[in-house]
Amino acid sequence: MQLVVNMEYLAQDSKSGRYRYRRRVPGELIKLIGKREFSISLKTTDQRLALERYDRVHREVELEIEAARAMDPADADHRATLQTLRKHNLVAPTLKSLAPVTFQADPETFTKFTDAALRAPDHEFDRIVEAKFFGVQEPPLRLSKATQAYLDEHRDGDNENDLRKQTKLVVDLVREVTKESDPLVEAIDIDVAYAFRDAMRAKGSARGTIKRRINTIRALLNFAKQRFQLTAYVNPFSGLDVPKTASDRRAKDSRLPLTVEEIKRCNPFVMAKNADIADLWTMMMFTGARPRELLGLEWQDVDLDHDVPHVIIRPNGIRGVKTDTSVRKVPLVGRALEVSRSRAKQAAKQAHGAVPVFPRYASASGYNTASNLMTKAMKQAGVWERITKVPYSLRHSHKDWMRRVAPEYWVNLIHGHAQGGIAANYGGDDMLDQLSRYLEQACRTAGVWDLN
């Protein structure tokens, strides 16, 4: 079998017969990468073995070039200068800035820089001389660098995917209001903060949404201030108020529950979409869980063999949770239990481990698609109303049903509103049996237990 590889950078030494990977460094990256050429021995005279090793080395070089191109020019230049100075033992490994070196102040260091420049290759000569006479200053922090550090700090967190999404939204808006593709962090001042808030107002965002976005950008900038020691920087989003408007006051608690009659009207249209949407709607009705909580379920979160079958709402690889108290166990009763058992049977061998219960919609785009399909069904039934009557209204309906039969404490446990709720308390008394009885009683009293 013949290997097909890019042979452009493969060279063979005429004397030793050994193969090498040789490639010129792009001119604009020479100073950053610190050399003019990649020359890497493949350590063999065998052509086939050289070809196998060539592919790996080529990928590594491509990654190094790509990483160099992605760096901010000022940051790249600063890093390359420090690398050169450290290479010639002119500065300490931890030093990030340097004052100009003068003969009068420090003749020994001045001479040391001069000698190093004379010995250095051409691409390092200029850096040493420039550092000697003009010093080295750490470049100001750009938003892109702060954002990457912030996301790296939270890598593999319970809500990493959602954090990345929310962070991108606020960063894009900062860029929009500053009209800068990559603004300086210290240039994000109080005027930018007010422009950020007012831009969201102009787009029709709800007050709660604006406050959440402000919380996100505030957290990012607070991290940047600490991580990069911006001691003089004042985060303009700290304490930024979002006053209530007349529309906010009208919108307060404006999301209404669906009546049982409205649910009856919606059901035929929901069931006609597809099995996943039908099952999701049913589980929302019988558990009171948020749509994203159910769409993010993995089979390891579903325990159908327990004395009280239930699902565990907790962070996983698909989604995070809204708050710490959202972590909980919710019994499966009535048609929610039937749906879960049916899906487990259909999934067969896949119904275990970190496998989504709703694989078609187990993603950020999937959540939106599922919501749009349920919204379409509600519109077809003549039930949907902007803001007030939406798929999430089922959760409000469920809470009303629960309030009629259970004390508030138990209602909060079911919906994840209790402080320090059951929180997937393994080995403790989860009170699932009592929760299950309340759930069944609520659904029966509301009249949805046998609803088709």
C-alpha cells in the first residue's frame, strides 16, 4: 500500500542518506518562532519509515505555525523578545518587562547586551538591540486574551458549554458597542458598560436577560483583573444598574401557566411532531422539569430499577444546571414513567452510561429546535402568546398543580427551588416515596393523569 503524503518538505542528506523535514518559516513569523527554518531529522535512511514519520512531524509544524499566526501581534512580539533575551541569559525567566539599559547606570549589563547581539543570528540581533536601548514593556491586555484565559480556567467545568456560549454573546456585544474587533480590556470603561446595557435594551431584551449578560461580562473582567494583575482597573460593570421600565413592570411574572383545557388543545399537535417532542412534552407535564433539564438527560441519570423510579437532574457532559439547588431527584409517575420505560426499551443496549435520552436534541441547537417545534404546535392549537404562553409555561402549570396538594417545601424540592434541596443526596433519605405521592396526587387533582 503506497503512502500519500505532502512531499514538499522532505529532503535527504546526500552524504549520510538520512531524511529530514526542512521548511522555511514564514517571514512574518521568524521573530516569533525564533528561527528561519524548521530542520528536523527523521532519523532514518529508509524511505518508507521516513514517510511515516514525516506526516507526524508535518502536523506538529503546522500546529506551531497556526498557533503563531493566531497570536496578537503585540503579544507575540513581546513573547518573542523575552524568549530571545532568556536564551542569551540577559534576563531572569520570570521577568516580563525591562527598562532601557545604559552604560552609565549598569556598564556590565550594557556590555553583556552588546556581546550577545554581536553573537546572535540576524533575526535575534534587532530584538536584543531594541530591548537594550528602548526596554521591554508588556503589551496591554486585549479582550481576546482575557476571554481565552477565562475559558481555559473553567475548562471541563460542569457548565463549560453554556459558559462558552454566554461568554461569546457578551464579548460579541462589547465588540459591537466599542466598534473594535479586539478592544483593550482597560479601555472597557463606564461608557462602554452603559452602551452595552442600552444596546440590549434597544434590541428588546428583557431586564432579567440584561442582568444575566452583565453578570457574565462582569465575571470575565473580574477574572482578567485578578489573573493579569490590572491593579488600577475598575470594572465598570460592577454595580451597573438595570432600572425597571414600564414594560418590565408589565412583564413581571407575565409568563402564565397553561390551563388543562389549553394543554388538551395542544396535545394532538405536539404528538404529531415526532416521538421525541411528544415524549419531552409528556415528561415536562408530569415532572415539572425545565425543557433543557430533560433534553440534557443521560441514561446514567435515569433509574428505572429503583423502588421509586426517578431521574437525576445534575450537570453532565451535555448541559449544566441553572443553580446549585437545581440538582435534585425527581420521581417518574404516570405517563412520564411509561415514556421513560418505552424509550429505555427502544434504546436497548444504548440505555446506559453517558448516552443522551433525547439524542436528537441533546445540544444547544437541539434545544432551540425542540422549543421551536413545541411553539409551533402551540400556535397551531391557538394557544401560544408571546412571552405569556410558551412551552416553558408547562412548568408554571405543574407548580400550580403541586401547590394545591403539597406544602411549599415539597413543591420546591420537586422544582429545584429549595435551598440545599435533595441535591442528589446518595445514601441519604431522598424522600422519593413522599415526592412520588405528591406528584401523582397533583396530576390526578389537576385532571391530566389520564389526559390524551
